[in-house]
Amino acid sequence: MTGDAPITLLIVDDHPVVRDGLRGMFESAPGFHVLGEASNGVEAVSLAAGLDPDVILMDLRMPGGGGVDAIRELSRTGARAKVLVLTTYDTDSDTLPAIEAGATGYLLKDAPREELFTAVRAASEGRTVLSPAVASRLVSAVRTPRAPGNEPLSAREREVLALVAKGTSNREIARELFISEATVKTHLTHLYAKLGVKDRAAAVAVAYDRGILG
């Protein structure tokens, strides 16, 4: 997003009333523009290809094509849009697959209006957004049976983690820190081990939980 250009949105939910409510909310607020709506995941993938939104608000459980499958397909095809899950479900069986599939964030539908606006802005910038309830579940789920040690992260590992939290790719991290991609991967492997996690989203969630990231 450059200058004062609005953040463009695609709303995906199988309930017309929910879609209408979200469209009205965002269109009444400055800085947002709703490009379209989809009633299931399959339709969402198709519309995203043509509309190229900045952020997709994605429900999970929808007849005719669920949200997790749609997120996987969007990731596979290299869609530019960031996916922010917006659902009523916060169980581990819903949360973890969505994050693993490539969702940038996960919010519940009872989130306050301003929290939703803030989350969409953050998602558009590639930052991970997790509601407190979801973050707590994710942290619990990714912890190994044996709690990881208290070995602190090195200064470089903290730099890498901070860039990961902003949604920066390994190639971009390497360029910014003037190191090779292989070195970035090595730092990620080490910080994953120290945090007791297996992927980027989990690392960010645990880092926020421990106060490593502000």
C-alpha cells in the first residue's frame, strides 16, 4: 500500500447478513475499500485471482469450500493477498490448520470494531495478527511436552525474529541484514529450537507471549 491508497478487501463468508455487515462496517470507515464478496472458499480463490485484494477476510467452515483449503490454494498459487481468518471457532482443530496453511492472522467474530480495523491494517503490512484467545491456544499447542530451555536468543536471532513478525521473507531478511539465505535459515532453526516451536507463526506467537517481541 502506498500513499493514501485504501486497503482493498475481499469478504468471504457463507452468511449474507455477515457479509453485508462487514461490508457496511468497512465502507463506512476511511482507508478501506471492499472489492467483492464470496460465499465459499472456491469462489474466494477465483475472485482473488481477478480482484487482487490486499486482504481477504476468510471464514473457515463454509458449504461448497472451506477456508483452510482456500488458504492453502491461495498460498500455492502465490496470491499477493494476506488472509485474515475471521470466524466464530477458536478450537485447536480450526486454529492450527489455518495458520499452517498460510493465514497471516486469526480473529474471532466478536472482536471489537476498532480491533478488526487495526488487524486488517496490520495484516496488509504482513504482520501476524492473533486474537488473545487464539494466541493462547496456539502457544499451548506448539509447546513440546518438555518445555524448551531458557537459553536466550542472540541479538541476530532477535533481529531475524522481528523481521519474521513483519512478514518478511527469508530472501528479504538476507538482503536487509546483509547475510545469505542459508544463514537466515540457520538462525531460524536455532531460534525455533530455543522457543520450542516448528514454524514462523508459532515462533511469533511464543515470542509475543514471552515478551521477546514488544
